[in-house]
Amino acid sequence: MKKFCDHAIAFLLASGSAAVAAYSMSQIAHKNLGIPSSDLRNQALMSAALLIGFVTVQFIVTRER
């Protein structure tokens, strides 16, 4: 149970720091570089889908061992 809690806390911390970094980068790209927010939103959704796929594959592979 302790191992699960450690993994959950690490995942939450990593997700929070990734969200802060993504928000900061999107503000810089939108305000300083002039990239439309709709393009940024589309790229963020595609990246999130790709990462979810990677995490799912990793989870399945580690469960089979």
C-alpha cells in the first residue's frame, strides 16, 4: 500500500509541475510569439493523447511481467 501511495504522490507532483510549465510556455507562445490560442489548444490535446497512450502501454507492459 505504501508503494502505491508513493507512486500516487509522485504522479500528482509531476502532473502539477507539468501543468505549470505548459501554462507558462503557452502564455509565452501566445503573447510574445503571436501564436493563436486555438493552435496551442489543438497541440496540447494531441500531446496529451500521445502521453496517455504511452502511459497506457507502459502500464500494460509492466502488469504482464
